[in-house]
Amino acid sequence: MRPRMTDPNRSLLTLRGLDAGTLTSLLDRTESLLPVVRGVAQLPRTDSGAVVGLLFLENSTRTRCSFETAVHRLGHQPVVLTGQGSSVGKGESLSDTAANIAAMGMQALVVRTPLSGGAALVARVTGVPTINAGDGRHEHPTQGLLDASTLRSHLGSLKGKRILIVGDILNSRVARSNIHALTTLGATVVLVGPPPLVPWVFAECAPQIEVAHDLDAVLETADAIMMLRIQLERSAGKSVASDYRAAFGMTSTRASRLPEGVPVLHPGPINRGVELDDEVAADLARCLVLEQVARGVSARMAVLERGLVPALST
Ligand code: NCD
């Protein structure tokens, strides 16, 4: 079956190259849909008849459940396929899996895969609007949007703000999507971590990117700090010394050096006692992880709307 041609603007495969206007309108829509997520507003009841295929071929808690919630909230139906229990376990390829699910008549696909570039492959093979829910080390665009939304709600405009991203930058799709979004919105991003996980070459990529290997030296320059998990499943553990927490963790002592309005973010799952101390995670005025999760649903609603509305009206 030949894939149908689809408008590339209905897919979201990367935040790279999205201009500030497009990002801002997605963030504005994320904000306006947030009351629906919080249960204080409702969208008109609709059953759109659209079916969205969620292909989650790598472990996920937040991203999968929030995409599923977003699909329901918009009045569409989700069909969820996870790696475990599917024919992926029999060796079926990503493109065959996606082509078969698309042939069931999906109006959009959401893809999480260990394969960097896998979401673009699915879009190409199926011709169906495709949203990247994390592809290997490459990108996690909806995480970038929900993080930018959380930061914007706490800091106002991101122009001129210094955002520290701390941890395993090399293997992090979250870092990559955030770098694109935050620099496009005018922030400076400081990438912090041990040299094997934060090579100097990142600083060569753009004038708004800095690299630091000493967290304590840059801690107090931050307007916000995003902590990342070491991606053990991508072999990052081999590059990490046993004193990682002492050097790069957000310990209670470090958090106490931050001015009151400087938030700490984390995409989850948190390794407590490694990148975040329990006391920091429990300080909900400082640590915005649950705010990020709430905004994750409305950000995904905004992205799904963009992917689905033209499909439904034609
Ligand atoms: C992130 C991911 O899967 O890339 N988690 C998430 O989507 N909330 C970060 C991580 O797993 O460390």
C-alpha cells in the first residue's frame, strides 16, 4: 500500500527548526487547555470518530498515560500498542509494525521507540501525521514543550533567562528538544555534567549554548534548573563516577543556595538520592515535577489538535 501524502506541519518529529511564533502558539494553546486538565473547565463533548494509534515500544509511564489522557480529553479514541506482548517481541520491525497499525485507519500515530530517527521513519512509511514521543537519544518534542510551558509560567518570558540542564546531556532526547525550544525562545542554556556526558562540542553549536563541568560554579547564575536522569539503558552508567551525587546531584545543601524563585524541574523518572534528594523532590514550591506532568497533558492536546483538526475537516 502506498502511503498517503500528509502535510508535514501536522506531524511533530522535532522541535529543531520550529520558529518562535509556532512554539509560542503551541505554548499559548497548552496554557489555555490547562484548566481542562485541572478539571475546572470542559471542552464541548464530542466523539470525533478519530482513532489515534499509540506505539510505545520503549518503557514509559508519564508520556504514555498523558498522551492517552489527551486523546480522550479531545474526544478521540486511543489504541495502545506496547513492545511487551506485541509482535515486536517476534522481531517485527518498527516500519512493519507502524504500517500495519496505520492500515487499520488511524488518523494519527504517536511513537516512542529506542531507534533515533524512528518517528520520522514511521511518518515516512505510513503517511499518517506522526508525533514523536521520544526516539532513542534523538528528541522528545512534547517534553520540550511541556518544560518550556512550565518555565514560562514561572519565569514569564524566557528571553535572556539562564536555564541550567544538568546530567546526562549526551544521551538525552529531553535535553536536545529543550535546547531547541529554549534557545529559540531567547534563553541561554547551560549544559552541566561530567565531561564524558557533556562534551565541549555542544558549546560550539550555538552562541546561546554554554557548557560547564562544575555545577557549584554556575549554580547561582541560574534562573531555573532542569535535572536529568543518567540514561543507564543507553550505557551512560559507564561514564559516571560513584561520586555523581556529590558533584552533580541537586542535594538539599545545593537547593538551599538557590534563591526562592528558582525552580527545579525533572522529566521523571527520578532516581531519588542520585540526581534529586528526597527533600528537594518534596518541596513542591521549588520542584515542579507534578506541574510538568499536568502541562504534559495539555501540551499533547495542543499538538494532537494541530495534527488532527485538518484531517477531520477534510
Ligand atoms: C524521559 C524520557 O523517556 O526520555 N522521560 C519522560 O518521557 N518523562 C526522561 C528519562 O527517561 O530519563
